[in-house]
Amino acid sequence: MTTTLKNSEDTSYYLSQFNELTQKFMGQLKSQNVAKLNTKQPDVIFSDEGRSKEQATQILSEKIIPYLSASAGPRYWGFVTGGANPAALFADWMVSTFDQNVSKDGDSISSAVERQTLDWLKDLFYLPEVFNGVITTGATAANFLGAVVARQFSGNQQGIDIAQVGMQGLSVELFSACPHASMIKGLGLAGFGQQQITRVDTLENSEQMDVEHLSVLLTNSKAKSKIVIASSATVTATSFDDLEAISVLCQQHQAWLHVDAAFGLFERVVTGKEGKTKGIELADSITLDFHKWLNVPYDAGAFFTRHTSLLVQCCEVDAPYLTNNDTQPDFLALGIENSRRFRALPVWFTLLKYGRKGIKEWVKRNIDMASELASWIELQPQFELSVACQLNVVVFRPESKHLSGEQAQAFTTSFLEEVNKEGKIFLSPGLWQGQKVMRAALSNWQTSKEDIELAKASLKSCYKMLVTE
Ligand SMILES: Cc1ncc(COP(=O)(O)O)c(C=O)c1O
């Protein structure tokens, strides 16, 4: 065995393996169990000598690939998961080949491509020119940036440059109704504290913010600065906050408005500016995710703000080797990382290849398929639709009127386990008004009527299995 690096020979070997393994993996996406449960660390040892390329590839094929989920396939409906559309998949492979560092301008076209991607995204989502931003690793990173820039804004209101001197003495209050877990994490990371959110009431049977309650809370707040975190849409009920009304309140109270629109902004591609996201153009900052409904491979999202200079205040550092002579801020001054993957390329290539119409087509199909599944569930005596389906998420549980509260919760958990074990579909758990529920979130570009029929059969057979056991 030799471990000598033989560049061209190794590259052509890996390219042929890559072709073979990719075809095989993708060919099995629809037929294999969607989730591989109870996986363990591969029993492979690290060695001094390494392996030959053939041995290494064989280990990968035998010990890793069979235990991967079909999350890129059409029936992985856990969390909010997109797949990898073919154009994005190709572009993502090329990103590794190109191996660019999209940190600064001056050595390649890659920063210009990221800027163009952001421009095209504003076009796709009908967002005004004033927004500027950065491609992130996903919505979590974008929400964190939202917290950091809102913090800088609050500091500026009180004469404190937080990026430079820290946040001691800052007087601030945060308001939100149903922030996503990643937003809460972001607030913790930004030093606000995960528990320091003033909870705004929601409207009945919804996760939508009660704007009247927000108004009262803002008026009564003693804090010198205020930050409002709204959603478009929430992860369970897919509720959209009334951003027009909220932005009016934010202006009255000089509050920052951040909107987590990780997947909900795609609704705008279907219904336009007057749909459920109406008013988002008035936000101070917006979170977006692309490994969800844009169906690019993990990981990519975006953070947009209309206050670029505040973002730069937060992210720019002074180091001679990073000196910037450009007229526009470099991406290292607009985000978390200094060295950055060319993750804009799969987004850019998806927009280039499919255009508005192509993207709208799969978003609309997912909405229609979710609605079809929800209508079917409503008609089945074995199941109970927990929330009216408004977008792409179906929230339900097995019927359990005959069971006590605790038994009903346990029944939902067992049913979810059974469905995921059977492997035709993969769902994730949720909580709705104190009840355990199951969520089917449809955001894969390939999901079709055939998949919905398979899901119906799976739900019925798993229910039968459980009640006859
Ligand atoms: C509304 C919302 N915000 C943020 C996130 C976090 O996204 P990610 O885990 O991709 O960073 C999610 C993920 O489901 C989400 O639905």
C-alpha cells in the first residue's frame, strides 16, 4: 500500500467513484428507508499508514453510505428540509472543485457573484434595493446576525458602540410571540440571554403575534431600546405575523424589527407582495434559508438588513493583511466568518437555471400536496388534524379520544416511532397547545402525488399495526 499523493491519478479515480456512488445513492433515494434509526459510530480505526484509495472508498461505501438518511429524497418531511435540486447539486460539487475563499474582493469573481446572488434574491422576493446582506450557513447564523445588529442599533441609540466596548449598561427589551429555537439560541449567543424575551400573546388557535398586546407591551416598556422579533412563518402552525401593523408600532417606538422568514418568504414567490408576508419590506432585518425551500444542499441561508453600516460595525476588524481599499464592504465585514466557502454559487445557479417560474412551481406543488394530505387526514377517523394547514406543514396526531391525557401523549410518540421505523416517510415531533403532535413539512422539489399516496398508506398501516399489537 502506498500513501504517496498522486494528484491527477487520484483525482480521476475519485471522479469515477464519485460518479458511480452518486448514481447509486440517488437511484435508491425513493426506495430505501427514509430514516436510518439507531445508527452507531462506524467500526473503523484511525491508522498510522492510512489506506489505499480503493480501500478508503470501499470503507465509505460499506460503512457509511447504507446508514445515511434519504433526506435529499421526496418523503423526508421532518423539520423543514429541502432536497438538492440537480442544478444546485452540480454547482455545489463545483464549489469544492473551485475552492475559492469568498472573503475579500481582489483575487476572483466570487465576491461579485455573491453580490449578484443577493441582488437576484431581492428580485425574486420583491425586496427593495435598500437591503444588503450576506450569504450565511443557514437561518440560525442569520438569526444570530439579526440579534447582533439589533444589539448594535440599540447601543447606537444609547451612545454605546457595543462592537467596540461591549454591552455593559445597555437598557433593552426584546419582544416576540413564537421565536424559532434558533432565534432564542442567537439571542443567547449575542449576550441578551435566552430567557430575556418578553412574550407577546398569540391570537387564538394560532402562533400569530397579537399586535394589540405588542402595542401595550411596547408602551409600558421602561427600556431605552426595544427589539421586536417577528415570524414569517412559524415552524409548527406556519403562522405569519402582521408585519405591516408591527412595523408601524416599531416606528412609533423606535424599535428594531427583525423577521425570521427562513422558509415563509417563499410564499411571496407564489402570491407576491400582497400575500402573507406583506410588510416584510419594512423590516430592519430578515432571515432566509436556502437549504429549505430553495432546495440547495446544506448549508446556505442569507441575512438581509437595510442598515449595512451597522452590520459592518459589528463584523469589521482591523488587521493589516485584511486592509480594504474597495468601495463596497467585503464579505468578511458583513458576516461571522472571515474565510468563507463559495456557498453563494449553488444559490446563484439555482436562480439562473430555474428562474422565478421554476421555483414557484415546486413551492406551489408542495403547498398543494400539503393541503391534499391535510384534507385526507381530516376525513380519517384514525387521525386528528391539529391545526388547519396554511402552507406546507401538516400538523396532526392519531385519534386518541378514548385515552387519558398521558396515554394520548404516549400513543402519539409510539405512533411517530412506528411511522419512522417503517421508513416510507419521515416525520418530526411537535407540540401544539400542550399536546404532542406530528409534523409533515413538505419542502422537497420532487415530492409528488405518488408520495402523498404512499404516505397515506403508511399512516394507515402503522395505525393498524399499533392498535392490533
Ligand atoms: C422559522 C425557522 N427559523 C430558523 C430555522 C433554523 O434553520 P437552520 O437550522 O437551517 O439554521 C428554522 C428551521 O427549521 C425555521 O423553521
